[in-house]
Amino acid sequence: MSTALANLHQDLRDLVGRTIADRYRVDELLGSGGMGAVFKGHHIGLERDVAIKVLHPSLGHDPEISARFDREARSASRLDHPNCVSVTDYGSTEDDMKFMVMQLLEGTELGRVLGKPLAPLRAIELVLQIVRGLEHAHAQGVVHRDIKPENVFITRDHSGREVLKLVDFGIAKIMTVDGGKRMTQVGLVFGTPAYMSPEQAAGIEADERADLYSVGVMLYEMLAGKPPFDSPDPVVLVRMQITADPQPLPSDVPPVLAACVERLLAKNRVERFQSATEVREVLEGVHAMLRGDVTSSVEFPMPLTSSVEVASGSVVRPLPAEPAAAPARSQIPRVILGVGAATLAGVVLWVALAGERAAADGESSPGSAAPASDSARVDSELAVAAELPDVTALAEIDRLIQSGELEGAETLLVAMRDRYPKHPQLSWRWGRLLTKRKNKKAQALAAYGHAIEADRSLLDDKYFYAEIHDLLQIPALRDDALDLALREMGKYGHTFLLELVNNEKKPLTYENRQRALEELSTDSTSWALVNRRLNIALDVLQARQSLSPCQAYDEALTNVAAMPDYWFYTRVERSEVPPADTNAKNGREDPVLCATLPQRKADTLELLSALAPEDVVAEEAAAAEAKAPAPAKSTSTKPAAKKSSSKKPTPKKVDCNKFRGIFKKQCW
């Protein structure tokens, strides 16, 4: 008997060699854990090997867990997708142990190929299979809630093609019990800390977006060679999932892919991709772009559900098609911080340290029970967070700032912010105070951003909006202002973004302009105000700043040809063609395409020159004639006769009836 089998519960050990449900022979143990064990079995009637997962006897005797297991087994059995393990049967043994019959997989866990950075294309190809499986599962109402490398199996189909399979559907979801009952049994961990979403760590009911966060952790690990958060202490690891920001990905990771990872790892699930379908479409577009397979525009939605186009060489390029409306960006329950905060820091951190706390929907977070003193502390802090700052004190702060008594206003603000560190009204006042200080405009803008993050409805306040819009206009803060407008302001920032993208004298960088255009494309009214002709010209002039310059330049010239206008001529003429030798080395572009660009530019200039207005043609002809060489001088030694002008100057007309006429000779 193997050591693993010997360590099993007696009832589980006794299954080996037996036939259950009159059709499955249990042959050998494949693995075990706190939830139960997985055996290799054989369907006697179909003569086919299967995997049989059996719930631990102590868990199966709990009526709530047993009922939950049955529901999840029924859900998992509906899954029929190449990237999901097939659940073919479920039931109970003669000893009332719950079991689930699944496809027997041959291969290895995904974790075996991790541990070192993977090429971006390889990472995308692996994650795409995971996301496709989740897309199917979510459509069937099944949320995994424990996505991690150990639950992704790499196998091969009949043709030898690599296929990833998601396993442990259903089992992961029984780790929380209906009705909010606290579960402290050994082995019941709600997710794996290294891959757990912030909301799971905080005890909030997990939905499909929790799976997408875990996908982001795995994609980060594939690209960086290590997970974004790591600690031997699971409590510290859970805290990091809630509050810490990951280190930047390696510099060789394409920015568009890094942006996708960043969106997947957003602490606030409202700021993530909202569905596996969105993630799949984005990654498919990025994959096509990085491979250089894009022969025409590839449409895919970028978060938050805005419609964009991953065109050749661009990070994100907006579409002129009818844009999709972005969802509300702040929907985190106010019970978390009591003031509608859009992040899970602060009180959520206390929740993680306390070990467990019931979520807003009444379902408890598993784990060991927290000491009574810690629970009392959490309740106390939640009560404080739910209070509101004194209105009279806020009015006094406003008066002091307005009258220029900044020291007094700061004293009051510091005291109130110590008690309400994340209250949006106090963040607003702090920003207002900083605008009065010298060289504090950047910190002021950040304070306004914190206020919006905590309460987005402030943007409806005309005074707040006027103040933040003034800050956005400061040239030195343009990059920070752009980030804030894109991250927090939604449609409220469109006026500012339009000013940026329609500025030819001081244009944004290529990447930042594409980000702004992406946001503007989410609203048809704003999109109609974008100067498309100018932005096409800027695409030509800035193509070398793109991730794939040759493809960006080629596409920009195509857009010019599609909107023929002599106005483009000088812009195209002074644009720099991306050098073929440099861009071919990065492996992302076709060197043949790069080599054709000089001729493409010449052809475009020829097309545009034919559109020149008549006055421009005449002016150019005159200029050319003026530059023409003078006729050769005569070799005769006789000096050339000086030509007398046939025209005589017209004498100035004098009015002899006026007084000054008497001084004019012609009037005498």
C-alpha cells in the first residue's frame, strides 16, 4: 500500500478494488486533498477508463454541503467544451459518499511548465485556452473560483495538438456554504492565496470576475516567471492580494499585453474585464497583432467594454463604428468602507487579518475563526467608517481655504482625515487646499482623483467638476491628467480628452493619443467631435513611436488614401519612414512590409499631388520657373544694349482745388 493511500480516511481506502454504482470499478489512487480523493476508475459497461472524485466522508455527511455538491455536479455536467474536463456522472456510493465521474486526463499540470518567463505569444496561446474554457463555463452559470496552475491540465488530442483542460469545476464552489454558515473544517480554504481575487480574500461572494483575476495572476506568472505576489505566510499573501500592487512586468513584454494583465489584476472588479468573452477577444486581437498576421483591422472590446480596434502596430485604436456604452465604474457595496469606496483597502485589510468576516450578501468567508477581540475591532472600525464628517466642520474648512487661512484649514483637515482617511469629501478639500500651495498642483490632482475613486458621483457636482477641470488644463500635469481622466472620469473627462487629441501644435504621444481615442470611442457624441483628419495625419507622423512602426505607418497611409485630401500632402512628405532593418529585428513585423514603405509613401504623395488646387499648382509652377537656370550669355564682345522700359511711372494725381495744390507745379 502506498503512503498516500495509507494516509487516506479508511472509507476512502476501502474503495480501491470495489465497484461503485454497479458500473465503476475503482482501480487506484491518483491524488488526494482536504476535499477528498481522486481515483482512476473503469466504466465496466463502456470499457473506458475514467477519473472518479470522491468527497471526503466527513463533508458528505453535512446535509448542506451534500446538497451543494449535487447542485454543482449538475452544473459541471452541463459543460461540454474542449478546454473543460468532462463530468459524465455523479452520485453516491453504498456508504453514502458523494462521487463525481470525469474524463481521465493524461499529461501534466500547467504548473510544471511555469517557473521561468514564457514568450508572450506562448503565454497568450496558453491563457486563451483557459479563457475559452471559462467563457463556456460562465455561460452555463458555473464559476470556478479556484483557478490556478494545479487546476489546469495540459494534455493532447488525437492529432497530438496541445489542449489545456480546466479541472475541479464544482468542487471549488462548495467551499462556501449557503446561508452564511461559518465553515472551519480542516482543508476548506476558499481559493488559493497566491491566485485568489481581492473580493474572495475579503469574504465577498465571488462571481465570474474572480476567475478573470486568477487568470491575470497566471498570465503575469507566465510573462514574469513568478507570480505577482509571493509570501510563505498565507495571511500576508491574502493581504497583498487586497492592497499591494504587482511589480511591473519585464520590459520586453509588449505594452498592449502588459495593459491587459494590469486590467485583469484590477483590485476593484468593476475595473476589470467584465466577461471571459471580452478577455478572449482582446487576447485574440493582441495575438494576431504580435504575430503580424493582421491584414486588416481586428475588432475586439477593451475594458471597460469599449469598442476598439487593434490595428497593425497600434496599442489600441478606436473604431468609427457605433461605440458600446461603458458600464458604471463604481459598484462596490458601500458596506465595505461605508462611504462607497471603489477599492478594497482599509477595512478589507482588517477583514483579511481577522481571518473571516461575513460578506454583504450574508455568505461567510472560510478560514479559522478570528479571536473575539479582533472581531470587535473590525466591528468598531466599520462603525467609524460608516459615520460622516461633521457638516459644520466641512463648512469651516471651506471658509478657511476661501479666505486664504491655509494653516488653519490644514490643521482641521489633518485631524478629520486621521479619523476618516478615505472620505471623498475630505479628499476633495485636501485637493482644494493643495491647489493654493506652491508646487503642489500634482498632489492636488491626485487628491481629486482619490475623491472620485471613493465617490464617482462627485463628478455631478458642478463645483467639483470646475475645480478638477482647471487642474486638468495645467500643461505640466498633462500626463497625470490624462491618466486620471482615463482611469476615473469616464464621459466626464471627454471634453478634456477632445482638447488633447485635436491638438496639432502639442500632440500627445502616439500611445497616449490612442488611449484617449479609445475612451472617446465609447460615446458616439464625443467620437463625432474627434478631428479624424488630424489624427490620421498624426498617425503618419508618429508611426515610429508605435509598438509596430512599419504596420502603423502602412495603415496610416491606407487611411490617408481612403480620405484623399491635399491637406495631407505636407504631413506625409515630412513623415519619416520607419527603418526596415531596425524594425525587422524585433520579430514582430514583416521585413518585406517595412521594405515596401518608401514606395508606399511615394505613391501616396503622387496621389495627393494630383489633388492640388489650381492656385497651388500655379504657384508651384512659378516657383519652379524662378528656380530654372538663366539663359547662357552671348559670347559677343559687344556690350548688350540696355533695354529701356516702355512703361512710364504713372504720375500721382493731384487735386488742384485743395489748398496744397497751389504748391504743385502742375496746378500753376
